[in-house]
Amino acid sequence: MDFVRAVVLGIVQGLTEFLPVSSSGHLILVPALFRWPDQGLAFDVALHAGTLIALLGYFWREWLGMAAALGADLRHRRFAWRSLSPQSRLFLLIVVGTVPAGVAGLLLNDWIEAHVRQPWLVACTLGAFGAVMLLVDRRTVGRRDAQVLGIGAAFFIGCGQALALIPGVSRSGATITAALVMGLRRDEAARFAFLLGTPAFAGAFLLEARDLPQAEGGLLVPLVGMVVATLVGAAAIAWLLRFLRTRSLAPFVYYRWLVAALTLLIGALRVA
């Protein structure tokens, strides 16, 4: 893999991982449309490491706040749910929400990688889940903050994250949509989705890090993609949180439908 492709895919990852348009889907579709060889799972993981760094860099205050609050609650022997500080409850909600994706990833990831990476299937998933996003976005009026969620609501949102193992669904799209169903404001839904995604990214990176030395071009090319994904990802996080304070998910749905239609059209023309 050359450096130009690494930069392009780093930009794609940084944007599409946090915007609700499916990074895994785009990392399959973009090489397919340009007829690039598959960059492989190891390079994908390097890009995911870049977005993990972006998440930690953007939300480091929140993570430090949760750690401090949890430590204080433990020192004062506050173990009952109602006696915990809001930051401690938020941390535990993230732990609960991480469980579905962790279990599904361990059980299904290899099967998904082998059977659900075809461009036409990714296009169909992009379009179909876009319709779900639009329906939920138009029919829910969220006013809640993440700290007031219950354990069941956090688990439900985590199931949305597990569903996003399927390329084309979008991790941020699925978790934001599930959070909207649970009554969160759009910007708060995105914030919780990003916090919830941090352990998932960390776990995926640690599980697959052993494959990075075998990536095409050694470590330098994946490193370039990782740096680009970090910088672009941090900018995408900040932009989306501002955007969703006043706007809906509709523009992302229309983009998903456009990409899906173009992908199916190009695929049909190539077959013909």
C-alpha cells in the first residue's frame, strides 16, 4: 500500500467513524470503487487506533472525571446506585453498554469478516439502516442526559453498537439511534455514543494489534493512516457535536442513500 492510499483511507476513517455513515462500509466501498486491493484487517485496525486516540484526546477530561468520581465513591463506600455520583453512574453505564458488542465481536467477528464485506451488501445495509435512522430521528423528541439512563437503557444502546459490527450499519449511527429511542437529546446521544465506543475501539485494537507487523508496507504506511485518522477524527467529533445541537440526522441519511445507490449502480455497470 502506498502513502497516498494511506492518507485517503485515513481521511475516510477519521470522517466516517464519527459521522453516522459507517466507516467499515466506506473502507470496503472506497477501495472497491477505485479497484484498490483490500487493505486488510491489520490496516483497518491501525486506522481504528487513530480514531481511538482522537476519542481519548477529545474526551480526556470526561474520563479523568469519571475515574476521580469512581475513586471517591469507593473511598466513601457509596455502592448503591442512587448514592453514586453522576460521573460514576456514567462510567458504569458505559461498562454495561460495552458488554453486547464485546460478546458479539468475540463470537461473530470472524464470520462477519468472511461473509459480510461484499460491496453490494454494504450498500444495501447503508440504505436500509439509513431509513431506520430517519424514522427514529423524526419520531423521537429527546430531552434527557446520559447520566439519567438506567442499566436497561444502557444495555439497549450497547446492542445498537453490537449491530454495527455489520459493515454499513455505522457504529455511531446505531448507537445514536438507540440513544434517541431512549430519550436522549441528539448531541447528548452522540456524546454518549462516542464515550461508549472508546472501550470497543480499545478492545478491538488490543485483540488485533498482533496483526499490525504483517500489514502491507510494514508499520510506516499504517502509521501514516493512523495519524491522519487521528487529526481528521478529532475535527469530526467536534463538528458533529456542534451540528447535532440544532440539526437532525437527515443529511447523513440522504448521504447514505446516495452512496448506496451509486455503489449499486457502479456495480451493475461493471457486471454489464
